[in-house]
Amino acid sequence: QELQETMDSRAALGEDVEALTAEMKEAAARKVALTEEATELRKAMFSAHSTRNEIQESLNAVLAEVEEAKLASQDAESDAEVVSELLQQSESEAQALEAEAETYRSELEEAHTAKSGRLDATLSWLRSELKDSQSTLEGLNREVEGLQSE
């Protein structure tokens, strides 16, 4: 009876080890997926940065046109004021977009860091559980061998 109980415990621990191994593989796959997601987010951030640069170039072009208009005619002064107001609006919008992009980047980094930390903690716990189960299984194997030899 004791041998049978030990064998049953050994089988149950073997199943636990298999389940923990499967969970570790799943957690590792989730970590890979998160890494890929982070790569995609970095690409999106780079794209947002490129868009910001394009907006800055457009703003610089508008500034150059405003300067040319001032030099060309005193009558264009009222037009230059309108363009200046539009430029200020554009600059405000560009600053708002830049702040929004920075907030988005920060949130993404925080989310990635949090998910990565949770996955690392889960993997560490699973490894510990696997080691404990393997130690218990080895002890049971020794007991079975002892019982079999008796």
C-alpha cells in the first residue's frame, strides 16, 4: 500500500512538473510576444518622431515664406500677421502633438516594464516550483527504490 501511495504521489508530481513546464513555455511565449509588441511600439514612436520632423520642416518653410513676404512689401504686413497667427496655431498644435506622443511613449514604456516585470516574476516562481517538484520527485524515487529493494 505504501509503495502504491508513493507511486501515485510520484505520478502526480510528474504531472505537476509537466504542467509547470508548459506554463513556463507559455510565459516565455508571452514574453516574446511582448518583446515583439515593444518593437512595434518603438516603430510607431519612430514614425511619430518622423511626422514631428516633417511638421517642423513645414513650420520652418512657413517661417521662411513669412520672412520673404515682409521683405517684399509693407502692404503684406497684415497678411504676415495672419500667417503668423496661423503659424502660432500650428506650433501650438505641433507642441500638443509632441506632448501627446511623449505621454503615449511613457505610457507604453510603463506598460511594457510592468508586463515584463510580472512575466519575469512569474517565470521565477515557476522555476522555483519546478525545482521544488523535481526535488520532491527525486525523494519519492529514492523511497520507491528503497521500498522495491526491501
